[in-house]
Amino acid sequence: MSPQRRRTVIRLVCTVVVAGLVGGCWYVSRVLAALDGTLGVPCDEAARFAKAAPLPPKAHDRRCTAGQWQSISYELDFRAPREEVEDWLQASYPGTELSGDCRQADACSLPGRIRTAPADDGEPRRADALSLELYHEPGGTTRVRLSGWTT
């Protein structure tokens, strides 16, 4: 084999090995993020999982994550004007009563619509239980944290 051909083969092998290592590391990081619940997902996907209405129009600081190990979990975290949050809450979970008896939040609720039978209708899996926390901030803004998970 000529020296030029040998260098070409070595460069090709090195390129393939490096690409494989980079791809493998990326894949492992995605799997680990899914296992510990820090995998970023679109907020409309998280809202659908939690059986919630679309987020309010003026929602900002959106952070939505998903995780999966023994169960599937999604978390929505966003801020919006207080009036929009109240409308969103009524549209998402009508009749939900908020409690002021929360560990850290200003108001909280467990509006979980517990599923009584597994879904075999071809629809994606939805949350079996929910937890809602509201934090009222200065300036009329409310921070919403909604967690949903399967059981």
C-alpha cells in the first residue's frame, strides 16, 4: 500500500471512529436526560400530556421537561399575567379548587383525573395524576408549575 493511500485510510478510519463516539455520546446524554426528567420538550406536548388547555398567549419563561423510567412524567413551568392564568386554569381543569395550604406555593391543587382503565384507543398516553402549584409574583404575574405522571 502506498504511503498516500495509507494516510487516506487512516484519516477515514479516524473520522468514522470520532463520528461514532460523538453520536454515541449524544445518544447517551439524551437517554440520561430522559431518565432524570430533564429532557426538554415542546410545551404544547407537555400540556397535552397533562390534559391542559394551550398555554396562555402572554406566557413567558416557558420551561417544559419530560422524563421516563418506571413511569412517564412531564413538567410545565411558565409565567403569565394572573388573569390569563385564572382563565387557563378554568379552561384546563374546570371546577378545580385551589388550596392555600401548600408547602411552598401560594396556591396549589391536585386536579388529577385518575384514569380508571388503560387507553387502548390508539391515543398517546396521558397523565394519570397531576400536581399544580401557583406562585404569585409582584406586578400581577403568576408562576405556574404543573407536573403530570403516569402510575
